[in-house]
Amino acid sequence: MRYYLKILSFLYCTGVMLHILDLFDLRLKFSEMSIVWKMWIIYLIAGDMVVSIGLYRQKIYGEIAFLMIGISQILAYSIFESYFGNQNTLVVFHLITILIYLFFKYKKSFLRSE
């Protein structure tokens, strides 16, 4: 589990860097986004940073933030697809990472039930 959390930490750090590029219009055009999109990008920068640092340091707040950010993106990109556009790759990414996390977290429970 420890190595999985470190890998997730680096993936979320990459997310922070991508969203920072957005702030400077180097990837997406932050300056032309609606206020909702701008708030979403800022939320993701802050959330991804907390996840990255918390998971790297093996702290419970990192795991909680990981679940919150992952679930919020799944909900946003599936319920509000008409607003955020097709983000199926991110939805699948978050579903898979959360399912793997839950498997590692509750592996003993899964294995005992057999």
C-alpha cells in the first residue's frame, strides 16, 4: 500500500503542475474561462496539492483528500458532462485508482470472505 500511495502522490503532483500551467494560459485558457471553471481549477490545484503531500507523507489526511478529490471529479465529470465536456478518461482514472486503493485498504477483509 505504501508504494501505491507514493505513486498516487506523484500522479497528483503532476495534476498540480498541469493546473498551474492552466493558470498561466500555457495549457488551457484560464483567462477566458467562466468563473465556475476558474474556481474548479483552483479547487483542483489546492486539492491535488493536499493529496500529493499527504499521500507522500503517508498521512491519513492525504487518503481522505484523495477520496474527496477523486469522487468529486467522478461526480463533476459524469453528472455535469454537458458543462465540463467529455472527461471519460479522468472518470475511469479516478474509478480505477479508488478501487485499487479500496482493495489494498481492505485486502484482508476481501480475502477472508472467500
